[in-house]
Amino acid sequence: MLFDELKKKLEANGFAVSVFAGGEEAAAYLNREIDRKTVGMGGSMTLAELGLRESLAEHNVVFSHGFTRCEARETQELAAEAEIYLLSANAIAADGGEILNIDGTGNRVASSLFGHKKVYFVVGRNKIAPDFHSALHRLRNVAAPKNAQRLGRKTPCAARGDRCYDCDSPERICRALVVHYRPVNQVEMEVVLIDQEDDFAITPIADSFEEFVRGLRTEEDEDGEDAPGGERSLAQLLQGMESQGMGDNPIADKIRGLLGERG
């Protein structure tokens, strides 16, 4: 009943809405809908758990930090120019149908507002709050601490995992709030609702902020997302675009420029 009412509210607000009983059905639907496109993705555990980066990349060109092997800023810029953009929502207010997202760098919320032919919000049941104030509370005191923990940020909320401390840490991730009351002009927007919990558990990982910071690995210890090899990966993306008849896409030209700059 909750999803039926929310679907009606979102549709009344102008959003297209699709509802699925589970993640597998939702992922299959998105793979049918999105084909031979350039696709940008915002950081999202929902999208990661659905395996959408991998499955969509089999028949699209996907730009997503941690998946596309190039510098983070380059990936974000390529994702911002993609035809399709996927992200989740930090919360949706059930009574008014507002979609809320909070961001640190801003690339994710910026792409939810402008630059794409279509934007998909992929949202699990756990992201739905009763009203706007509850949704805002979820952003600040549930979603942000979890994401700060996951990203290994040096913030009080990551250390304690219990709430927002409205901190002044340079690594604070709650810096910009975007609320979608209606779809923005000139961008098609669809909400994909999944009647399944997709969140990751929030767990206190240190007794104090100082202890948490001492336990963090340094950048030199990481084997992660920004490893060398971006040139080769960009070349592979370009080759894939050309093989799919997408060589005249503006993003293909941008990749050629990036490769040319690196000699």
C-alpha cells in the first residue's frame, strides 16, 4: 500500500514511476530501457548492489568513479555529459513525494538537475520517510554518517556512526542539499522503486574520533579506485564506442582529447 500511494504522489508531481518487488527485476528493466547509450552514475550502494555498472557496461558505455579507470575528476566530467544518468536518493518524503539528496563534491546532485536526456532515481524501500522533516533527518543522521564511514572520512559522524555533528571537518560530505519537488525542465525523470531493503548497516567503528582517525589507512596503502592505467581504459572505452557506432558522440571526442593530452 505504501508504494501504491507513493507512486500516485510521484506521478502527480510529474515523475514517471516504475515499481518492482525486488532488485533483480529492477535491474533487468533498466537493462532493457538503457541500451547503446552513454551512461553516467553517481556514487550509490544501491546501484552497486544491483550490479548495474557491470550489467549496463555490457551494452552501453558507463562512466562511474571506481569503475572507469581514470582520474576521478575526468570520470565525473564524462559522466556529467552522458545521455543517461543514474543515482539513488538519500530519502523520499512519502506524503509530498519530494526526492532529497545530499552531496559533498556536488557532481551527483548537479547531474540530477541538468545535462542529461533522462535521469533515473533508483530507490529501495528503506529510503522512504513519512514526511519531509523525517526525510531530511534521514539525510543528516543516517545516510551521511553511513557514507562517511564507507568512504573512510575523518569526520565525527563517521567515527561514532550515530548522527550528524554539523562539523567543520575538511572531509565533511554533507555540503549541498538538493530537493526535487518536480522534474526539472527539459530532462525526463523516472523513479524506480524497489520493494526491498538495499541499505548497508551502520556500525560504530571506534570509541572516539581520535581512535577512528588513527586507524585509517593512508593513501599509499590503498590499491583502489585511482590506480594507474587510465589511458588504457579510456582507449578501451573509445574503442567500444566506435564499435557500437557511437564514435561521433561528443563524449567520444572528449575522450580523444584526454588521450591526446597524455600523448
